[in-house]
Amino acid sequence: MVERGDKKPAEQAKEAMERARAGARLRGSGRKSADATAREQAARRQGADPTPYGRGREPATVGAEISKVVERMGWAEQIEMASVGARWEEIVGEEIARHCEVVAFDGGVLTVKASSTAWAEQLLVVSGHIRQRVNEEIGRPVVSSIKIDKPSTRSWAKGQRTVKGRGPRDTYG
């Protein structure tokens, strides 16, 4: 047996490296490039399996990715209400849909505009039923109340300069 003092430093380093590699092989480690190691570490951080076609590496559908974006951005409620507006006739019926339309949805309040004052009063009577039907279509209670806008009244003010006050009272007399 040759003593360590008799060997050159380069030979000693080579033997130490071989011993280290043999120990690593026994522990199950193999030789990997720096890129492969970096990929594995990134995959571990993301919770995916680094091997091709392994767990977490399956291709995602476009619908699933869009659903993730919609959920992350908080657009789900607005998209659901847009679908209610698109299917308004199917939800409330042909007769009611002919005389009212969805105008806005904000903070749980669905705003509907009626075609006449009489229809606005009728919608007030059935607003609870409409709210229930909309929430059933969505699948959860999103609409808390319904605001019914009456048609706008005619304005007699013409032009930029008008006189404030009661205006002409003998027009219809």
C-alpha cells in the first residue's frame, strides 16, 4: 500500500473524487447537467413531476385555462349575469321579455328597464319570482334585489339655455 505522502496531489484529488462518486451512486444519485437539475427544482416548486408525461404535465384544455383566468380575475359573477342577459327571454318568458330588458348588474342588484309605466308596476309585483328564477339559472344566490326603471319622461327643456320653474301649464288644457 502506498502512503498518501508518496502520491502526487493530482492523483490524491482524483481518488477522492472517485470515492465521492461511488458514495453518491450508492445513495442513488446520478450525473445530471445543471439544466436538468434546475428543471427538476422548478418543477418541484410548482408541484409537477419533472419527467415527461408525468403527474401535472398533461396538456390543459382551453376551457380549463379560461376558467382559471376568470376565477383569478373575479369575473365569474359578471359573466354569469351576461349569460342571464343573453337568455333573458328563456328565463322570464316571452311576454315579460318583450316589455323589459336587463340594463345593468352591480353589487347584487339587477336593474331592469320597463317599456311603460304599467309594465314597471307589473314587474314590481313579479320581481321576487324573477329574482328567484335568475338565481336558479345561475345556481347560487347572486341577485339580492331587482331595481325596475320606468321609461324616462319627456323633457320639455330644449337647447342649452332654459328658464327654471314650472313652465307652461296651459299646454294640455
